Amino acid sequence: MADRPCVFVSSTFYDLRHLRADLRDCIDQLGFEPLLSEFPSFPVDPDLHTIEACKKVVAEKADILVLVVGGRYGSVDHDGRSVTNLEYLEAKAKGIPTYVFVDKAVKAILPVWKQNPDGDFRQVVDTPKLFEFVDALFSSGETWVFPFESAADIKTTLLHQWPQLIKDCLLLRRRFKSTGPSPVVTRLQGSSLRLFIERPNGWEALLLASLLDDELRATEDLRRDLTYDLSEGPIPVTLEAQGAIGWVRAQPAMAVRLAAEVRTLLERAIMDGFGPPGTPTNVDALVYAVTRWGALYRFAISQAIDCRRRLLPDGFERVAAIMGRIWTQVIDDIYCGTAEMRDLFTRVGQGLTNKLEYTLTLRSPDLSDLETELGRLREILDDPT
């Protein structure tokens, strides 16, 4: 049947082949498309190694992943990670629903292994690496882990869990059909989209915190570019002296203007999105404000990178360094202030505080060194001898 949701079953084969066959039949009977590597229907890329081919199927085809961990670790890559481990990581990175099942015998002996990691447990597992993998699954808290003894246990669990997944999808469909999501809201992803759909207590504040966190994370690579003085495209050039002075003098005004715009977004536009008490939150306004904040923040980082990389006339090195420090101060203040706002609204959403007011603290840049250096450059330019 075409266009069925695809369920990827990840496990070792030889010790669990009968269980895998049972799960394949169960998945098919429930109306899903089973993806198991030992069956002819499994899509194979002949140009890829087995491990990479399986990861590709998870990344491109799987809508749900069922991970089953028995007593064997299975084949490993060059870093010593098992195929099932890699398939699980691929599913988590993709963000698809993931259901994890661990053999009860392995779970029962796990605490004993943790107390005696050098012991001989070959009657239970083929390598201690399997214990390490299972321990990571339990301790991460990212995925609920279900114990099992047989395929029947797994099928029973899935028959209870998947209706809830379908219910969530129906809820999303109903809400989107009834309200007609705006183009802005349709850009929500990950935890932000989940909050918008499920709307738990305090979801509005938690959504804002999630949006801010998404934007902060999205700028991490650009901040690294600033650290290493990297940027895409050609290095900007200003070789004429008077033009270089004009460029430098414009930078502080740009930094101050940008900081004021960021303040407006965080202190006014976001608060306008929440509206007066008792009124519905305007999610479009929150998404707009945070998205515009992200654009301004990235521009500030780009300006700091530009100051460090720009080719200026000889003698302008110090003034460019001063300007770079001014932009870096603005960037740091915006980052710290935004992180504080994110943390504040996380607490609001969790019911730990009812404070909805926020004030962004931005330091005034010290321009004294810049003016002194510009004065020195003007004297040199007026009297080049």
C-alpha cells in the first residue's frame, strides 16, 4: 500500500530474527509499512556500506523507529558504535517518534555490571559495550525505555502507544483546520511546535523561551566564526583613507541603533504579543519578534567579523580593533540579556514566578579610545610628512 507511514525496526538479526518477523507482521497488520533490512522490500543503496545504507533509510524513509535491544551488540562502525546505536541516533536527530525496548534479562543485570564493570557477563551479553549503550538509554532521559521478554510484550506496548501518537496527530489536524495556521506559525519546529500543539499550562511563556533558545542555538556557528575570524565571501576592502575614517565613524552609531532596536523587540514587541491579562496570546507576534531579534543579532555578529577582517589602509589596525571590541560588547550584552529573558520565561511557564516584565541591560560603549585614535589618524592624514 502506497504512502503508508514507515516503521523502521532496529535490532540485531541472528538472536532476534523470529521476534523481528513477528513485529513485521504486526506493523503490516496495523496499516504501517515495515522497514526491516532482511526483507526484500527494504530499500538498499548498492553504493553504500551496510551501516551507511541503514542510516540513510532511517533518515530518508522512516516515520517511526522501534529499537529492540537484546543480548547482542551487533556490527560496529570504525568508532566502535553498533549499527543499532547509529540508527537510534539518526532517528533522534531526525526527530521522529522512537520506541525503545530492552530485554528484561539485560535490564536486570545492568545494576550488577555498574557495580562490577570488569566482571564476566558473557552469559547475558556478548560485550560490555551493550551495557554501556543500555545504560546511556536509561540515563539520558530522552526516550522512555520499555522492558520486554517476548515479541508479544512489544506488540502490546505498541498497541497502547501508537493510538496516543495518532491522537496527537488528529489534535494537530483539528487545530490547524479550525484556526487555519498562519504562515508564521507554520515555521515552528521541534519543541516550539509541540508546545503550540499541546498547549500545556504556561505554554505561552514556555513557547517564547523555546523560540529564544532556538534562535540562540541557530547563531552558535556564526559566533564561532567570530571567534576564529571566519566569514563566507570575499574579504571586505576599504583602501582609501578618508573612506576608511567615514566607515569607522559610522560603526558606533550603527551599534547603538541596533541595540535600541533589539531593546524594542524584547521589551515591547514581545510584551505586545502576550497582550493584556486575560487576552489570547498572539503567537504570530511572538514569532515575528523573536525572528527579527535573530536577524539583528546575526547582523551584529557579522559587523564584528567585518571589523576584524576588513582590509583598511596602513595605520588603521588599532581603530579597527577598537571598533571590533565595541561590537563584541554589544553582542555579548544582547546574548546574555536574551538568555536571561529565556530563563525568566521558562520559570514563568513552570509556575515558579509570575513576573512578566523584562528590562534588557545594555552597556554604553566607551568611545574615548576610538575618538583619540581617529584624531591621531586625522593628524597624520592632514600632515603626511
